[in-house]
Amino acid sequence: MSENYDDAYRQADWFGPEPSELLRDHADLLPPGARILDLGVGQGRNALPLARRGCVVAGIDTSAVSVETVMAIAAGEDLPLAAELTDFRTYCPDTPFDAVLCFGLLQMLPPPDAARLTEKLRDWVRPGGHLFLTAWHTGDPRCEDPAVGWEATGPRSFRDPSGDRHRFYLHPDEILDFFPGWQVVHHWEGFGPEHRHGDGQPERHGAVDVVLTRPAKPSVEIWTHL
């Protein structure tokens, strides 16, 4: 099951008002006209600026509030952006994209779904296209000391008592194993800045940031340990 962000997205700038720093730093990879998929479009902080630059953006989210909010803004500004209420497990694009944005989704999945997501990402990025991805690593404090009531579902994965919320942490450099043969444009692992969501408590995470380019020819080696 997926976390429900409807209440969160009724508040302004839940994940912040600015696009991801990773996206800003590598925006030259996404020229006007590029077809882009934003997984978890949220309140549009990444999708809307790209559409305003002339990129053709498809966004998906499991929050109806998210989709309604983004579509209303896109319609009001006549932007090339379409948001769809769906989940990555059932989403079936007709053709691969020039770039896919996957910010903060991987760490919210149980390991089998994390493996399924990376498999889909390898297909959804066209040869020569780019993947922008962020996740969490095992140095994150919550990996060693999960929230009260959360139970381990593996050596580095957890779920809350309801079973609706999951957390999954990558080993150092593990993200590269999911995309063998892909060119590494950017790869950073460390601790992100302190931040908060809405009026919540300050948070700081062990973060993984990558920008990868899919090779023209597929690799035969696929990471399947999950």
C-alpha cells in the first residue's frame, strides 16, 4: 500500500517551494521539448518549472489532491504538463522518456517493490536518456533506531504498525548496482541538510543523489539481490 499525502498536500509547499537542488544543478540535461516523467509529482515543485521551460512533462501520484493541484496550475498557465492519478506499479507509458525524476520514492517501498521500481526505471528511460534519483542510505539514523512501533521487515527495511508505510535504506554505493553499465553523471552520498515538512519536526537524512545516463546498448548484468 502507498502512503496517503492528501492532507499534507493541502498545506503549502510541503516538500519546499523550490525545485530539487539535484535538478537545478543538472538542468542543462533537460532542454525545452524533452519528455520527462516525474514519479510522485506532489505539488509540482519539479514538474512545473520544467514545463514552464518548455519540457513536456508527465507526472503521476497516488494523491488526488496532488493531481488536482498540479493540473489546475498547468491548465491556468497552459503548460505542457499532464498529471495522472496512478501508482508506479500500474503505470504503463507508451514510450520511454528523455528523463525520469524519482525523488524520494525508493526509500518508501518494501524491498520487493524497490526492486520492481528500479526494473521499471531501466525501461522508462530511453537509451541516452537520464535518470535523476534520490534515496536514503544505511547511515541514516532511522536505520539503526527506527521510530517507535516500526518493525523490521529485513536487515535494512521497516514498516509501521499499520503496514501502510515502509522505509528502505541502501548500502553505500548500492544504487549503482541497480543500473549496471549506466554512465554516472553525478553520484553523492552523505547527510542532507536539516529540513522540515510543513510544521513537522526537523529532519536530517542519510542521502543518496544520482544522475545516470542509460547506455545505448543494454547491459546483460542485472542486480537482483532484493
